[in-house]
Amino acid sequence: MTDNHFQKRAMALGLHGVLQHWEDWHDAPWLPKLLDAEEAVRSQRSLERRFQAAHIGRYKPMSDFDWSWPQEINRQAVEELFTFRFAEEAANVLLLGPNAVGKTMISKNLAYEAVRRGWSVRFTTASAMLNDLGSQEGARALSQALMRYCRPRILVIDELGYLSYDNRHADLLFEVVSRRYEERSIVLTTNKEFGAWSDVFPNAGCVVTLVDRLVHRSEILAIRADSYRLKDAKERAAAKDRRATPK
């Protein structure tokens, strides 16, 4: 490594004391070790901050995903998401399917892997985000709240469609989608076909445009399966019966 390379690293780290004594210390044998250690510590702290800001919560890893359970799922398309080409292209990902078929599991794993790779991420349920935005009083507070959901490179919105919302909430979601449109990615999970979003936002005039902006340049993955939770409950019950049956 050249002396100039080490100096640039020291400048990037803000090691002003080292830089001030550069002529005396630039060829010291401990300097590369110091730079490596400082970079490692700061990288770890940055990763921890990104994870904290992402609000991912608990989840099961993709290694636990039972690919044999769904009647319909494009495994290759799901695995392709983890290359994050969609994020590089500022495209959206829309996961469609009934309750408890793995949509949240996939989206949380995407969020985790994105943070690990250096992307800024925010995970939220649709209800938490819309209630947060809807509770803001005043233009300044709302603007600051909107930034929480518009600034990250990847925004994961989980569980849209399980509750219905009024026109103000529809407008707020439209605002988030519009601000991110073609600049930052949204990963969204929903149990509603797009034609049924009028049930989620009754009488909202922006629904058609909202769906159009979400769908434009997006990866749409449909999952058709029975509930994983019902499957797990049946398996636990069967295991309990086997243990209770005398041999």
C-alpha cells in the first residue's frame, strides 16, 4: 500500500491527530493495524445503527421456509430478490397472497439482508405507518414523519389490506409512494388483489393512481397456499397425539 493510500484512509476516518504528525508516523508499523481496527469498529457501529433504524423485529430465516408447502410460488423469482437488483433500479416488490403464507417472512429477510449489505431500510406495518402519519399535528411534524418513510433506500410496508382506512390515510400512503416513485424501492405485502384496494380505501379518489405508481416497474410475486400457522398447529397437535398414544 502507498503512503497516499494510508493518508486518505486516515482522512476518511477523521484521525486528525495522526494526520497532524503524519511526517513522523506515516511509516510506523502500527499505522495499518490502527486504520484496520478503526475501520472495523466504525463499520460494526454503522451496521448496528442501521439495524436499529430498520425496526425489523423477530423473524425466521429463509432457511426455515418450506418451499414444498405453497401450491403456487416462484422460488427462482423470490431468490432473485436477494440480489437486490430491484433496489439498484429503484423498482418495487409486491408480494400478494392470503394470510400466513410467508409474505412477512420473505419481506423481513429481505430487510435484514439489505441492511447487512449496507442499504438503509425501514420496516413497518401499513397500520403503524399510516397511524403514525395520521396522528401528526401541523405541517412541520407531518413533514418530519414523512421523512422517516421516504428517506430509506428500501421501505418495507407489511400487511396492507387487513384493515380499512379513510381518505386521509389513502392520501398519506399516496404521498409516501409518490415521493419514493422511481427513486427508492418499496417492498409491500398485501392479501388483496389490486382490484379490491377500493375495499381498503373506500371512496378514496387516489386508489387507481396509487396502484398504478406501485405497479409501474415492479416485481409482482403471488403466493397461493394454505396458512402456515394452521399447518404448524396441526403438526403440533399430531405430535402431541403421538406422544400421548401408549406404545
